[in-house]
Amino acid sequence: MVSMKDISVACGVSVATVSKALNDHADIGAETKNRVRQVAKQMGYFPNSAAKALKTNRTHNLGVLFEEDDHSGLTHDYFAYVLDSLKGAAEEKGYDITFINGCRTRHNRMSYLEHCRYRGFDGVIIVCVNFHDPEVLELVNSSIPTVTIDHVFNNVCSVVSDNVKGMRELVQYVYNKGHRRIAYIHGVNSSVAVTQRRLASFYKTAEELGLKIPDEYIKAAAYRDTKASGIATAELLELRERPTCIFYPDDFACYGGINVIKERGLSVPDDISVVGFDGIRIARHIEPKLTTLKQDTTQLGRRAAEKVISLIEHPKTTLIEQIVVEGEVYEGKSVACLK
Amino acid sequence: MVSMKDISVACGVSVATVSKALNDHADIGAETKNRVRQVAKQMGYFPNSAAKALKTNRTHNLGVLFEEDDHSGLTHDYFAYVLDSLKGAAEEKGYDITFINGCRTRHNRMSYLEHCRYRGFDGVIIVCVNFHDPEVLELVNSSIPTVTIDHVFNNVCSVVSDNVKGMRELVQYVYNKGHRRIAYIHGVNSSVAVTQRRLASFYKTAEELGLKIPDEYIKAAAYRDTKASGIATAELLELRERPTCIFYPDDFACYGGINVIKERGLSVPDDISVVGFDGIRIARHIEPKLTTLKQDTTQLGRRAAEKVISLIEHPKTTLIEQIVVEGEVYEGKSVACLK
DNA sequence: TGTAATTACGAAAACGATTAAGATATAAAA
DNA sequence: TTTTATATCTTAATCGTTTTCGTAATTACA
């Protein structure tokens, strides 16, 4: 590897001058600056990130925490898109992305925070994780610039999708299609806040529209669990007054419901309408196309990356805020018009 | 941050002793070693990766190249699972994962190789990329330990799924179900080698089984392009002697075909059987469950990580080889039994 | 013309670790 | 007892940068 030393001898100047020339300091003459840069380029010079980090305490590297017990993070269409966007936005600004983990060394296990300090991440983005994990809390409460996605802590920035508005628009959409008996199989387990917000919005909107939601219309099933959502669906179908439309925790789970509906010889949407949540890509390619709330994963990822970089580079002037990203109703073919 | 210096004063020894104690060198007394380690732990010491990297030229960080023009990498179920597995395996061995990119700095754009050198990656894994990109070739031909996934270069290690065997078993499976008129819509564009291998295996197996494949049974459609596969399907359905079973480039594209088949009032698998490729997760949750070749993404990722780490840690004794990972036929409900 | 201000550069310390070589004390061998 | 070996720890150089401070040369100003 060619270092500043090599350039300095090639140019007949000191390494200090080389450094300052490359970093565009004011106290280097224009001529020297150009010469140094030219030689650097032609010798194929690139800085050594480790040396630079050691000296400056800046790595231009972001840690991304992306872990769930069941490995449903990376392999979750929604989060994969968020990460992809995150990655793109960070790279544009010259930052790299490294996964945070509780990595093992010779000595002992590192906590998430310790791992971050070890690697010297300039900032971290917490995407998909158990937000009650004490290690996550430790990280969030640290001094490292942090942005969370889809979860809000009181003292850190967050980027969240507008679950309230999303759910409201979905309910309104379905209502406008003439549905009055609407059931909701809500998610459980992970992301409690998200679940509650959606559920609250579901109830509130229903009430505003003058709908009464009987208790037996509300079921629970784990996110992305087709079996659980299938069982809940079966229960709903057995009711004397069965719903005309069923909401699901997410698109994936929705298919569990669709399967059960079809097994019963019923058709979607002619007999029963269904709506999902998330807007995973494949739902737009399978018939019947799912009517769902399409989250703006591109914005979620991008805004998170931009925010954390802003926190890093302008800590004073960047405010701690909660950025809300709106999704939109994707109109598929899974909701019948009853009017 | 607490450094070795801090520990050395706390213990009344030199930093060299601290370093050697923590790294378990032989020339440190047992008592001192214990004391240093204990103090280190209780002071919350963790090494500074930048300093360590600067001195040792080892970062314990792997670069992963994971990029495609259409962003179909991360968001592709198949590759997402590979990455997830890769990540897990690397972490087990104490390596972190950072994405490689052609990142921009103040000065000028970095090539993939330059980025790797800048970050000092100990090794790289090339997962999903245009393998004809000159920058990729530059990286592959460099001295950095490299493993490619699903593409083989002559002088680097690779982990590939057994497309030949996979396709053979799929054809045999379908043949055993009584199908004789089998069409194949093969992929195009990316991963030419993969496509050719599957196609060749398709022809060869058919021939071995005594099947004649008329030219009009072979169509092309881009991977994961439901529209293109739909069009190709429509063409196949118009043939005088239409196939009883259609092979698709991948599961995603398969749904494009299923849609068209259903539009025509035909049923899967009663009228037309379909088989996919990859074994994406959702295909096992939507009816009719897809019969497909389920790739062993866990092994693909894990073996790649283990191989590159082996290349890094035992360069002499690790042989340059091509690791073949076998998939398996996943028996769904999309192929009818004609016997 | 003498002094102050400005410009352009260099010397050297520092970041936090590793490691070769040297030093000291103790134990074993002669 | 002297020599040699062994065990244990330290000194100091080094990795590739950045940055403070100093200095010399040039220019501006009185």
C-alpha cells in the first residue's frame, strides 16, 4: 500500500504537507497542493481508514443493528427494503454499513454497545430488534448518535411509519367499499408499540365511522405466522355473523388467511375481503393482488441514514425528533365493493 | 474509552505487559496475567479495532459485495437468506460484515478493490453482482482472499448451488408424475452461467428420459419478472400441443405464469402444472404450494463465510476449490400426478 | 528602512495497539 | 562459585495519519 510517506518523498515535501494538501487545508500553496494531489492519484494512493480513525476518532462507518431471535430481520421483505435504502443513502454520503452484533472474542462476549465502541461506529441505526433487550437500551442510552426505526424512545431520534394514519386510511377505504362488518387479526409479540398504535387507530376510525366492532372480531396472531392467522381466520368464519372483511397483521400472514378462506370453498374477495399490511413486493404479483398499506420503505431507510449522519456531522443543530413516514393504501383486488 | 495505558497504570506494569497478558503470550507470569485481565474486565476495557488494525494489518472484518443495478440483491428472498446465514457464520468466528461499495470521497470515486484496501477487509465475499463488471474482475484478481457465490472464476474459491443436479431432479420428479410434455421458461440477463447450466441440465435429463423437447417449449423471461413470464406462459398455452408442465426461472416469475393460467380459466395443477426454482419462503405459504427446487441458502452463506475465513487464517493449507451445495426438490402442490 | 502581518511549509507528538530486543532476577548446571 | 538457562517484565520502535506549534520567507505597512 502506498502511504503518505511515499508521496512525500516523491514530491519532496513532508508528510504533514501531504496530509494537509489532500485535506485541502488553507496553509498549503496552490501549486504544491496540485502537485501532491496529482502524484497521489497517479501513485494510486488511498488513505488507511484505520490510521485515520485512530487519529480522528471518526470512522465513517455506521453500525446497523438488525437482529431478531428468529432471523426474521434480513429475510423480511419489509426490512430488506429498508436496509437496501439505508445502505444506498449512507453510501452516497461516504459512510459504510457494518452489522452490529454481540460478537465473541477470545476474552468474553461483547455487548452491542461494546461492539460499537470497539469498531468506533460514528453512529448506529437500530432497525429490527427486540427493543426491550437491556443491551439495546444500553446502546440507546449511550452517547453514540442513534436513530431507531419503527420504535420511539424518548431521547433518541426515530423514523417511524405512520401506523395510525395508515390504519385509518385502510379502514376508511374498506368502509367506502361498503364494508360494515370488519374484523382485525392484529399482530403479537414483536414491536408492541406498532401493534398498539394500529389497533388503537383501527378502533378509533371505526368509531368515527359509526362502526361497532364486536369483541369476537378482534383476534391475535403472530406477525408473519400463516398458521396462526389461518386459525384465527377459521374462527372468524365460524361466527354467526361473520365479517365481510378481515384485516391481517401483515401481508405474509394474510396469505395464511386466504388459504383457509379458499379451503372453505369461499372466494376472495367475492365472499370475504382481506387486507394486509406492509406491501411486500410479491403481494403485487400474485392474484388476487392484495389491498394493503404499502409502507414507504425507501423513505424509512433514507431518512434514518440521513438523520444519523446529520447527528454525527452537526450534533448541535440537529434536533432530536421523530420522523414520521407515511405509507399509502395500495389498491389491489382483495377487497370487494359491496355497494 | 479505557485503553491499555489506563490498565497499565492501574496494575503498575507496562503497556507491553498488558498487551501480552491479554493476548496470552508465554512470557507473562500467571499471576500478573490474571491480575491484568481482571482489572481489564472490571474497567470495562475493549481493544480499539483501529489501533489493532493499524498495527497488525488485520481487521477481522469481511467485505461483502452485494449490489445489482436494479437493487434486486438485498430484496431478493434468496440472497437475503444467504446473507443472513453468512452474517451468522462470520459472527460466530469473530468477524464483522461490511458492505463493499464504490464509495465516493472528497477526492474521487473508489473502485471496489480500492474500497477494500481502504477499509482493510481481511477477505471478501462476492454474492450478487454483475460478474462481468471490470471492477469485480479487478477485485477477484487481487490478492485479497475472496469467495464468490453462484459464480465460478478459475482462480478463486466459490460456493455454488448445484444447478445441474437440481434441475435434473426437478425434471425427474415431474417425469415420475407422468408428465411428458414439459416446457421451460428459462431466465435471462443476470448470471448467465447459472442459466446455461440449468438449461443444459434440463435438456440432458429430458434426453436421458427419452423426452423430446420441441423448440417452441423453450422460452425466455427475465428472472423475477412476472410480466415476462406471464407473456411466455400465454404463448405456451396457445400451442396446439400445449405442455402439461411449465418450468419457470424462479418462484417469483412462476407466479406470473400462474396468474396467466388462471386468467385463462385453467387451474393449477389440474390443467397445467408449474414448477419454480429457489424455494422462496412465501411459496410454501401460498396455495397452491409451489413445487420447486429449494436451495440450501443456509449452507451457501455458511460455507462461503467459513471458506473465506479459512483462506484468511490458513492461507497455505486452504485449497482453492469450488464448493457445491445441493438443494432439494420441495414437493408442493403445483404438479399434478398424471398417472 | 524597519517592523508587523501573511503565506507556506516542516518537525514532532499523538492516537492505541503490537512486538522485537534488551534487562533483571532467579533457578539450574558446571 | 561461576556460568548458563529460564522466567518475567520493560524499553522503544512502529503502523499511517492528523494537528499543533514553530520557522522562514515574503509582503504590507508605517
